[in-house]
Amino acid sequence: MDFDLFLEYVKKHPVLISALVGTGISLFLFRRWVAGGWCYSKARLDGKTVLITGANTGIGKETAIDLAKRGELLRCCLNRGLTDAISTVAKISANLTKINKAYQCRLQKADEAYSAKIIIACRSVQKAEAAQAEIIEVSGNRNVSVMELDLASLESIRQCAEKINKELTRLDILINNAGRVFINLMETKDGFELQFGTNHLGHFLFTNLLLDLIKKSSPARIVNLSSLAHENGDIHFDDLMLEKDYTPIKSYCQSKLANVLFTKELARRLEAGNIGDYLFFAPRWSRYRAAETRYYHVALAGYTTAILGPFLRRLMFKSAVEGAQTTIHCAWTRKLARRLVCTTEFHCMFSSLFNSDCKVKKPLPKAEDEAIARKLWEVSAELVGLEKKVE
């Protein structure tokens, strides 16, 4: 009876029903387009060391979870059977408890030696530790650690880099993920405009301080995240800190363009130095960058967009998982590695690849301007006091 009534309603209102169906299909297809590409690589990261900045939330955390899963140590059935057997016997005989603990200790050391080591470097240690617990629980990889890193402080950056260089013997993948957006003009602890100082200068110095370790781990990868906003950016050399004409969008776009130019110039300098490292670049666009999208909407369209924000973000922005796919794709997809031309066993041509939606994309001409990239490098090195330069 209900179905007959429904059919009768459809016959009486064909235009309305067609419009609703058409709108639904259109929204579905649009949302699929927004979601973008997906990383289907099954590459393992066993024994690799990965460092991700700002991985306590959003894209960074989803990236850490995925890469941690790729490095979870899968014990063989023999080990599992032996573990169960020893546990059972230990319950019967208290004398075997020590044997059980010793064996579990050996398994834990094996996990640390052969599973991927994931390091999340964040400003807030408390938030990072909460994310660490979630990453371990979801991925099953216990080899996840936290380091304190405030990219708005040159002192914190140098301290973190020094600690990494002392404690780690290799760094296979560096993912510069952290990014910030602010409506008001604010400064870092060293007097730089906060968005430019954090998003560009912080990662610029951090990466350079870790280059020697990365070189020893060759072939390694550096993934710099940016945003579609870089297409609207310009490098204002006459007013880098935007003291004369600051807007949050202008500042953010400049910092994201600087990420692209830094990547290009770093690739050029390392290639000139015959360094066998891999470098990839991935843009970022995610609704779960809560502060980023909230400020972006308010700055663009005021209260109307702020009210409709949750709906628009869900419809028009990628989720954190979707936004992380290109980063994951760049981090360890073998297909990208095969694109590089290897000349000898120990040296491969250094390549800077701009990736969007898990595909190599040609950036705008201004993002490939070698003169601007070189000038930005020199200015940035002087601002952060970089003593050792990659020529």
C-alpha cells in the first residue's frame, strides 16, 4: 500500500523527483571528485624510520597510522605458537614465569628492530602522547615515539634536530606536515610573521639540520606538504613578514608557495651535490585541518559561511583520511621511485615531483621559477641563521 502511494506521488510530481534524484547524483559525483585519488600501494616499511611533524591530529595523524600499519611486525605462526605454549606452561609452573618474560622481552626487541619506527614531532607533548596511544592501538605497531618540536621557535627546532641526530642512526622518510593559520598578525618567538615563520622557515631549518642523517639513509625521501592555496600566493621579498599589508589569506598563500619553491631549490642543490636521496612534494587540502578551514571560511565570507561551515566543509573539503592519501603515496610508493633515473648503484638522479591526488602534476610557472626559489633560499638561510648551506 505504501509503495503504491509512493509510485502515485512520483507520477504526480515527475519534475520534483527528477530534480531531487539529479541533485543527489550530482552531489555524490562532486564529493567523489573532491575526495581525489587513493593510495593503493602495498609497500612495507619494515625496518624504516619515519618522522612526521604535526602528527597529533588531522592529516598528519592519519598518515602516521597508515605508515605504522605498513611497518607492523607480522610474527610467524611458529612464534605465535611458541608464545601461546610458553604462556600456558607458565600458568602451570611458576618457575617458568621468568622464561616467559624473557621471551616476551626478546619479541619486543625484535619488534623495535624490524618494525617501522614512527616519530611524531609536535608542539604539544600532551596532545602528541594522546595521538601516540591512538596510533599504537589502531595500527598495532608499538614502535611509535614522540618528540617535542615547536616550529615557531628556532631554539626548539635546533634542540629537536640535535636530539634526532644523536639518537637515530637513520631517517628514511621525513614528512614536513605541520602547518598553521592565523587571522591576526602574530609573530614567532624569533620575531617572524607566524604563518611564514612556522609553515616555511621552521621546516626549512629543520630539514637542513637533518640532511646529513637523511643522506646516510639514502635512498630516502622528504615530503613537503603545501596547499592548493599556493596557486594564489606570491613571495613578497620587499615585505616578507607582511607588516605593511597583512591578511591571513595573503600570508597563508605566501607560505604555501614558499613550500613549493623550497622543495624545488632543495632538489636542485642536492642534485648538484650528487646526493642519492629522493624528494617528493604533496599538496594538502582537508576539512579536518579545523583551524585552517574555519579561519579560511570566516575570512572569505563572514558569518554566512561560518554558519554553513560544517556542511560546506563536509561537502567541499577532503576528510583527514582522504587528505592523507597523497602524502602516503609520496612517502613510499615504489612507482614514484621507478620514475627516477639511476646512474649507479649508490647514486640516483635527484628529483622534485609535485603531486596532487596521488598523481604527478605540473605546478604553475611561478612555483617553478628558479631565480625566485634561489633567492628565497638565501633569504631564508640568513633569517634562520643557517650556518651550513647546501650548495
